[in-house]
Amino acid sequence: MAKCGIEVVLDLLDSAQLGIVGSVQWLDWQREQIVKSSDKILILCSRGVRAKWRAMCDGAETRVILREDVRSPMGDMLTPALSLLVPSFVRSDTFQNYMVAYFEDVCSEEDVPSPFNIIVRYKLMKHFEELFFRLLDKEKHEPGRVNRIEGITQDQYFHCPSGKALRDAVEAFHAYQLEHPNWFEDELVKDTDVEVEEPSLEHHAIEQPTESPITIRQSVPGCIEDGPSTLINDVTPSERDHTVYSATLHMTEGLKGPTSNEFK
């Protein structure tokens, strides 16, 4: 962050606020703030992203739980993040706020959820300079010139301590993958073996059910003037036909009936 001179919002760096407002509220608030501005949402894809996205699409009764979910005090943040981001993405008039990337030495394009295939997928660290220009909303190629940023290209980024640590970590992980072909299966945790803390839906929220489709229910004070209100986001992704079904229902005593949309 300091090397590139940008501010990064990450759940691991904001655990105190997460504990106060709850995971889903934190994710949705951050998404709204970014979409309203010129900031970017960077979706960094991996085998874990692929597995959880496919489980969402297949309506799998068994959740995909990774060892990292068990270790993290926030639990699984990825599944609720995808259930919020994908409908927002497909409804967006412009995709300027969204960026997708993956480390090509340890991941592949197959790890990218299908709705994001319509935008550029940056290979890291090969395309890191291009990604950085996107973050700045600057053009790398201009008439008669090519702009460059010193120190962040594929053959330069590791000259600083943080870049070297990143390269060493990627190389070590790549070597581990070669030595352990079933490494990802070893990272999976059986749903019956451990209880993973679900993203906190306390503070004006109702418990999230586990059945398909993925549903997030939130009590939203002030959403509708008369009486308590409930906002229900229903997201049903389909990997087969690249479709996302989204239903939103606001309920008070005087209002009935959902609104639903299908996005392709």
C-alpha cells in the first residue's frame, strides 16, 4: 500500500469495525461507497473462489469450507461477498468500478467466476502495471507515447522488501502445489467436522439460512417509514447458462410482493 501510494480496504485490516456492524453490513456498505465513487473493487480469484462460486451455482447442500475459514475470526467472508457483488455487477451500467485479477503462477482463468468473464482479467504480476493504471484511472498508452511506472513491472516489483516477500510467497506456493497435487483437497474441511462461524448478521439482521438459493436477510430501520421493515436479497446464480437471478423483497404491513430481476 505504501509502495503504491493507495489506500486499501480489506476485512483483515478492519476487524474492529467488522465486529461492531457485522460482516454483511460491512461488505454492503463498502460496496456502496466504492460504487458511488471512482474507487475500485478488486476481485482476486483463486481455487477457493472457484470452488465456492460453483457451490453457489449448483445449490450444493454442503458448503465449501476451507481451513482459512476456520482460522479466520470472521469466518467465510467470500460467499456473502459474492452474493452481494455479483447482482450489483450485472446490474451496473458500467464496469469501471470492478477489476478481476489472479496470480498466474498459482491460479488460472478457470478460477474466475463466469459473470466476470466479460471484463479484463489481469494476470499478476505480468499485468500489474496495467492494473495499477486502472486503479489510477490513467491510460498507459497515449498517442505517441507509452507511460511507465518505475518499480512495479514484472521484472522490477521484487526489488523492494514487500515485492520480494510477495514473489517469495508465490514461488513457495507454486513449489508446494507441484509437490502436493491434491493440495486444494487437503485445504477443504468437512461441514460435519467443524462449526464455522457464519458472517455475523447481528445488529439489525436476521440469521442467514443455509439452503439454496443464497439468501441474506437484513432488518433495515428506516427503509420504509411505517413499521419495521425487512430487506431480503435472494441471489440464485447459474453457472450453466451464465445467469444470475436476483429477487429483492421489502415487507411491512402495508406492502406485499417481491420484485425480481434476471440478468444474463
